[in-house]
Amino acid sequence: MDSQVERRERRRYASLLAKNIIENELSARQKQILVLYYKEQKTMPEIAQVLGVSVSSVSHTHRRAFDTIRSRLCACNLKF
């Protein structure tokens, strides 16, 4: 039972930390791409068309944002 409570608390903490990282450490473009991809569930080609950039650019920016979040969480021994 305790392990379930601990896992739930770790997930909650990781979620709050990830939100803080997104708000304070990512560029406006990185945030925009994450919102379009995860919240609005657009594909990379759709995002590229909306932003007027290449799919490669969207993919690269998404990867950099995701890597930033993951590296910060890993530094705290958390997984995303």
C-alpha cells in the first residue's frame, strides 16, 4: 500500500516539476509546439504548416524541449 502512495506522490511531484520547467525554462516556441502536439493533438506536419516551418524544425524543437524536461527530472531522480 505504501508503495502505491509513494508512486502516486512521486508522479504528482514529477508533474508539478515538469510544469515548472515548461513555464520557466523552455522558449516560447518550444512551449507552443508542446501545446500543439500534446494538448491539441496535432501531428508534426500539421504543426509545421501552422507555424510555417519544416517538419524537421518542429521535430528538432520538440526533441530539445522534451530532452530539457527529461534531463531536469532525471537530475531529481524522477522519470517523466
